[in-house]
Amino acid sequence: MTSPNEIRFAVIGVDHGHIDGMVRGLRAAGAMCVGVFGGDDERRCAAFAQAFPEIPNVDDPRRLYDDVSIDVIATAAVPADRAGIAREAMRAGKDVLVDKPAATTLEQMAELRATAHETGRIWAAYFGERFNSPATIKAAELIADGAIGTVVQTIGLGPHRLNRATRAPWFFERDRYGGIITDIASHQVDQFLFLTGSSSAEIVAASVGNYANPQDPGLQDFGEALLRSPRAHGYIRVDWYTPDGLSSWGDGRITILGADGYIELRKNVDPAGRPGGEHLFLVDKDGEHYIECAHLPTTFFPRFVDDVRNRTETANPQEMYFTAMELAIAAQLKAEASV
């Protein structure tokens, strides 16, 4: 028998593998997945069914939108389609957890803001590079404790491996994936806001390019952006150049410069150094310090489930989801305008 406090969720769109981690995170937090509509990508649908054979498959997403017992819709559909799924879910009375990029145009963002306001539903963008990173959470705690003084700048690096053979056709189509800054760098924009305590920022400069994949003119394999808020500065670089020799999909790093010290996070790998990921290095007036963070807990999914249950904002302020995506898209457009 279902508990009256149990949160039930369904999945619409499994086009990106991030949905697997989203499902596992929600279930580990006590939510029940009651159905999935995978979409048109047969390979991804088969992979999802293999990972979660116990989740019932439905042949029409309308069945999930119309099911009044479902509290949350989770989606990792093709990026250009995610906003439409989210709006439909919110209009059906459901909260939404959307893989990043949670939208691909500023017009979509305006519609999402309006729908969330009209319906009172939670719209959450899943920024896994922060929410699943104990090192990032620990860095924020150290900053709050004054470990490096006033934060002046963050540098966020988001290199990725292309893995061409595993990519669906939409991955190489600009209008469907949204551009490299909208896609990958939305993570770094989110972390800039979080680590600097900024509620807004301006895009000072941005650029994109395709330097290694001329056979795919819709793909951008390099992107960078310079941000400035009333509190701090930020530089972001993302790319699809991770070599096959690296033991991780990307050597993601963040450097946080403070007036009294600095922190570097090596999230996925420490090349030729310590094994595993989630490494934090702190340099302050007392010396050089290392904190291994992989064993530390993360709290996003339990808090998100509690927010759905209690109508609160403990996992992350909803306004911050909106601001991060709007800034990422604005940087993307600025970069393309200068090409």
C-alpha cells in the first residue's frame, strides 16, 4: 500500500544517460518511479530498460501527465524538447526535475518562468556537477567559514570526451543541443553563482568554435565565457577534447580565488596523482592542505524530495535554476553573435 507521504515520479524522455543517475538519486531519497515513456531513441530506451527493468513502460506520455498520483516528472529528453515537457508537466500539476541544459532558448526560459509562476510548481534543473560533488559542497562550507577570505574569482573548466560512436544525431545539431555553452557550461555558470554567492551576473565576453570536428558543422567543440557579478569575476572554459588516455570522461576543475587564499577542486581525476575523484586543495596563510571529499555526503535528492513534499526550497532556490540557465543561454548567444 502506498504511503500518503510517498513521492511518486515518472520519466518522460531518456535521450541522455544522465537520467539513470537522476532515477537512482530520487529512488535513494525514497521516491517511487511508477512509469517511463522513453521516446524515439531505441538504443537509449533499451539501455534504460536494461538498467531499470522493473519500471513500467508506457506508450503515451499523456498517461503520465494525466495520472494524478504522480508528483514529479523527470526528463533527460533531447535538450530542445525539455522545456516543452516541463511546461506540460507543470500544467498537469506536477513538479519537474530536468537534466541540464533545462532549456535551449531565452524564449523557452520566459515561458518556463511564466508557467512556474502561474502553476506554483517546482521547476528544478539538474546540475549534477554541483549536486553530486561532495568537493564542491565542502568548498562552499570552507568559503562560508572564511577559509580563503572574500571570493574574488572562480575558474571553471569543463572538458569532456566526445565518445562519437555513442552519440545520437541530435548531439551534432546546434538547435537541438543548444550550443556548447548552453549545454556544458551551464554547470560552470551554476557553480559560479553558488560559490561566489551571486544572484546575478553579466556576460562580459564569450566565444565558441569548432576546431577538431570540421565534418560536423553543427557541433561546437570549444567554448569560453567571462562573467562579472557585483561580488566576483568568473572565467569558464568547456570543450570536447578529452584524450582517450585519461581515466575519466573529463578533468573537471574549479579554482576559487579568495583574498586570503585559494581552493582548487579536481572533481573527476588527479592526473598522475591520488586515485579517484573529489579532491580538494586549500592554500591559506597556514600552509597547503588536502581534503579527500569522496566519502562526504551529498544532499540534493533528499532535499528535493522533501521540497516536493513540503513545498519548500531547501535543495536549491528555484530562482537560481532560472538565473543559471538564462546566463548560460545569454553567453551562448553572445558568443555566436561575435563569430
